[in-house]
Amino acid sequence: MPLVIANTESKLFEEVIRGEWLPPLAFPITVKTLVLAVCGTRDLMPYHHNPAYSKSIGNPDMFVNTMFEQALFARFVTDWCGPESDFRSTSLQMVGQLVPGDVAEIRGQVVRKYWDDGDAIVEIEMTASNSRGVAARSSATIAMPSEDHGGVQPRQELQKPDVTPNPLMPESAREFLGVESDKVEGGYPISEVQIMYWCDMVEDANPLYEDGEYARKSRHKGVIAPPMGLISWMMGRAGRSGVDASAPDVDCPERKPWPPVQASRGGRGGMYTPPGATDTIATRSVQYYGKPLRPGDRVFSTGELLDCSPLKRTALGPGYFQTNLSTYYNQHDEIVGTNLFTLLRYGVPEESA
């Protein structure tokens, strides 16, 4: 029996007013929040759960990760629209950090509504703020049920997005353009347990994410996984995850990965590092969603370079803005999602600028 009262009421497209504000959400960030984020996203990078390590590399404290913010914004949307709308795409721009002691204030507004190829589409823009200002910006494009045209049909096919490369990109990047790496499999299959940890993380009561009468009688005929969990489903085995893959536990560097990996395993093909860049920070993520994933599905992904800027001056010093595409497949080789990740690749020596 569900432990929470799920929101089973769904808004209709005709009820939405362009310019209307969604009910605000205040979400406290505590140490337990960060622990739940590790459980919910399977992200074992130490700056998200180890305050001493995070501070040692210049952060004020451990901080929530990309997937947590995606999950919180998604919960904010479905709290308002109900479970009968489907996410078509989301974007996330990381501006600051949410750390223990913060209260994330989520606000959002409908900025557009229109019909697109039979879908009743609504676009929402959102911010997450703390006492220091805006920490993240997000947008969501959802397909909504319509009084005149009926319910939303889950998307069954998805194409890769197109990006026009910068004509001034470094010459060394051109040979990597559009070269898709080999498929890599996520560390674990999707499970109801993992989905419920995700829900616990941001207190998401979407009834489609929990086994029960609503999910079984829905148009999905059962539980589906939160669509914005693409990155989480690809996280590797916990004993292999860390800053240094050969020594994944920063508090015990002599501990080797478990299960053991072959020394010759190497990195993923198709990935590119701009000349002189030594550090990376994510700046923007744009995801598109296809066929819903379900418990028992296995997820695979590939990576490829789509764009790279020329060398630029940034607040972190000289660097390049690089756009990578991750394409996510299920065990039937169907594309279930894509993620355009814009990264700042920095650490380039000043003499190169």
C-alpha cells in the first residue's frame, strides 16, 4: 500500500493559461538529503557526499548533483500537472550550488502552449534559489491531455538532436565530430527499488513510479521509471565509481575497484579532450525522452562530440565549451533518450590563451 497520498488529478491543456505561475515549492537541503541523493542517483562522486573532500577542492561543502536538481524540478512540474502529462524534454543550467543548510526555493511559470504534431505542448521555465541567489535554471516541455483530443500517447521513437558545429573549433576536434563510441552498459538494471529511492530523494509522489492500482490501470499498464533519470541509470558499479577509476575511494586510495577491472580496459572511444584542458565542469544539460523505461530494462549509452568552441576566457581561466551527446538505448537497441551536455573544459595554461 502506498505510504503517501499520490496526486492522481491531472490538468488538461485547455485549463493552462500562458503566463500562469506554478505553486512554489520550498525544499530543505540537509545532510540526509545528500545521503538520499547518493541512494537515488547512484552518484558516488565524493564531492556529493564527502564534505572534507569537497572542501579540499575549493567547494563550500558537499553539494547536490545534476540528477537531484533534475528530479526536483520534475517533481515540481508533476505536482502541478499530474501524472497524465509526459515529459518531452528538459534542460538544466547549473549556476551555483545547493548545500546542507540551504532551502531550495523552486518557482516556475508557463511561458508557451501550442499544438505540435498532435501533441498539446506546454513549456515551463523554472529557477531554484537559495539565500545566495539563483542556483539552477531549468525548463520542461510536456505533452498534456486535452479535453478535445484525449490523452497523451507515450512517445515510441526518438531521433538524435542536431547541433551545428562552431566553424572556429580547434582543428584537433574535427576528427572526433559525430564519431559514436561503443555502447557501455549501466551498472545495474532498472528496478522498482531504485525508482522508489529516486522518489524518496525528492519526495515525489507520482503514482506512475510506484506499483499500485493507478500505475497498473494507466495508459502505461504498469510502473515507469522517471524519464529524467537517464544519467543515473548509466552509473557504474558502486565499487568502481569515483574521481580516479583506478582508486575510487578517496579516503582509502590503496583500495582497488571492485569488482576488479582489467588494466587494459581503457576509456570510451569517441571522447575528446581539448588541448591543454585538465579540468571539467558541467554547465548545461538538455535531455529528450523517447519510449518509457520500466523495471527490468537494461540501459546502454554511447558518447560523441558534437561541438567545441575556440579557446575562450572564463571566470575559471582559459577554456573551451564542449558539447557532447549521450544516446541511451534499451536492451532492444531502441533509443530511449538523449542528453546534450555542455562542459567547460578548463585548466589550460595561461600562455596558451
